[in-house]
Amino acid sequence: MKNKIFSLLVLFFLTACFRSSKELILETQMALIPTEKLEVVYLSPDKNTKLQSGDSKNFQIVEKNGNIIWSFSYDINKFGESESSLFWYAGYIPVYWSEDGRYIYLTCLHNNEDGSTKYIGNTYIDGQGIFRVDVKNKNLIEVIPELRHGYYAFIFTPDGKNLIYADQTETPVSVRMLNLVSDEEKILLTADEEFLDVGSFGISPEGGELFFITMKILGGERFYSLKIFDLSNLITVTLIDHFDTRLQFKSWKNDLIILSDSNDSIWELNLLTQELSLIATKTPYCKIRSMSHTEFGTSRTVNPGHAAHLLGG
């Protein structure tokens, strides 16, 4: 009997030691967050479950009947307690919920620590790490390592099986595709060294092409190139080169790509003629807030690259 107990203890010890290094032990216990204190509400595809938070640090996964499935928190001491004050405004941002409802993908922003490692500021930032919450098994793992300095640009493929991302701390910057099912990763393309950021990704309606924008600095000025990468034949085509306005991908329909600039003006890129046109400007002093309401709560679509306000910025 003693030998059996000893064997079980050894097995338990080994299991704990060989636990995936990616898994983050961040489970917390908390009372249901009052509706009036919620800052983030993110609905599952079937609208029967929601992820919610009052501060972007402490999260709850809640069923429609109010039952808390699981709670977890962002660890501000991840890079050492001595630096925790630098991460006071850091937190998670939900970016994708798998269609089967099992996985929630998160990114994070450090807010006051989210600048480029190559120049002052940031251009194409979507987050500083990618994390996956397993709703069924109640755990959270790090899919793409959280960066202490620097940031990523990323996009999920429409079927949710792949993550396309660029680590903007690299020189040159490579765009990678990570299979979220098999965990296999491959490099799609590597940009020229002159391009400091590669991002603002968009995927064609058929899923076969990747749109992206590169940024370089010449004489203190920033210039942008709009490109398309064919995911089948691995060929990159430059559509617009040396453009002086920073644009952000918004949508892709047929042969038209819609983009916006820092003033919220709307641009249209015609893929047939390769012409870029300004089609609408923002009405002065008019702020429009877009939200969709359901009987289960309020769902907000979060663009991680513009979500610093959720973290106290």
C-alpha cells in the first residue's frame, strides 16, 4: 500500500513538472461583476455565454443564467514585481471567439509600454501577445509570447484555424502563419529591412489573399506601401508604393478594399485599377458610437489596435 501511495505521489509530481510551460495559472474567485461596472462585454457566437470585465484585468466567463463558468486575471507581475507599476494599466482584450464556443482568444496592451523597439511611437500594433482561454477545461495558455517591449500585428483566418502575425521587434520583419489546431508554424514572407512595421492585415472574401501595409522612415518622414500576398503561390504584389498617409484596413468586398486614416476618413482601393481614392471624410464635431444590443447584454467589437482607452489610456 505504501508503495502504491508513493507511486501516485511521484506520478502527480511528474505531471505537475511536465505541465505545458505555456499554461498560465491565473484562476481567481470573484463575485459576479455588476452590470453597471462592466467595461468589456464579449458575446459567444451563439449569444449564450459572455466574457466580461470591469477593469480589463479581472475577467469572468458567464452563462446566460448568471452562472460563472470560470474567472481569471491578468498578471501585472509577469515581468517581475519590481516592474509591476509599469503594467498598472495593462490588461487583456478579447479578439476572437471560436465558432464552437470552446476557445476565446485574447491579446493584451501595456498601454504606457507599447512603443516600437526601433523608433518612437507605434504604427501597426494589434497587441503584445496572444492568449487562448479554454472554456471547457478552464485554463489559459500563451499562444504567442507576451512581449515586454514591442508589439505584434495579427489577424485570424475566417475559419478560425490559423493566426497570421508579425513580430514588429524583428529586423527584417517576417509574417508567419500559426496553425491553431496542429501548432505548426511557417513563414509566409519576410519584408525588406527598410520596412520597420508590417501589419494592418486583411484577408480576401475567398480566403486566398492577404492584404498588408508596410511602413518605412525616410528623412524623418513615414511612408507606406500597400501590398497583397497570394497564400497559394506565395507571390507579393505592391499596389501602392511610397504613400505618405497612414491607412488602416477596414473591409474587403469583391475587388474593393476599404481603409481609414487617422482622421477617420474613408479610402477605397480598387484592385482592378490599383487606384486609391478618398471617398468620405469625417463630419466635424460628430462622434458616432456603434454598439449592438442583445437581450443578454451589449456586444462591443474591439479593434485591439485602437483599444488603449479600455485600459485607462
